[in-house]
Amino acid sequence: QVHLVESGGVLVQAWGSLRLSCAASGNIVRVNIMVWFRQAPGKQRELVADIVSGGETNYADSVKGRFDIYRDNPENTVYLQMNSLKPEDTAVYYCYANLHTTSSVRDYWGQGTQVTVSS
């Protein structure tokens, strides 16, 4: 059984910083990709940043230069360091991973963590 558990979402003031964590646990052989998505009220879920097994990263234009995604490989944990936060960053942030386990390769989602940025 594989689980993704996010943490770190809180209420923060604009221009503040926050770090989200997503820990993957279970019979994981390899992490192919880990991704942070977010969904604001009334909007579609959107990709924020991703990191593949080789370490390459990708960011949405709206967060480039402000957010940083990185991994702690031994712990199968991905972090999203968010700086210079804006009210429009307010959303539920979800962690997604495509994992190779001892039995299959499949997608997993976390439960989401709320980030609220006040102006």
C-alpha cells in the first residue's frame, strides 16, 4: 500500500514564504515523477511544478522565480518552497506521483493541503 501525505499548508501574509512537503511511503522501487498541482475555488486544477527521477524540474510560468521544487530521494519526499507569495497563490495544493512499486507502476494523489495567502 502506497500513501502520499502532504503537509505545510497554512495561512500566510502576502510576500511571505512557506514550504510544503509530500512524503511517499510504501513498497516504492522508483519514483518516476512527483508533481505539485493546485486548485483555487472555482478554477481548474493546474500544474505548479514537477520533478522527474533525473532531477529535472518544470514550473508554471506564474510561479517561476518564486517557487522551488526539490526532492529528498532517500525519503521519497518532495518539497515545494514558495517565496514571495501572492493572494492568487491561494489554493488547495495536491501532490501527485507516478511510482514504480514492487507490483505495478501507477499514479497516486495526496489528500491536499490548503494554502491561504492574505493581502
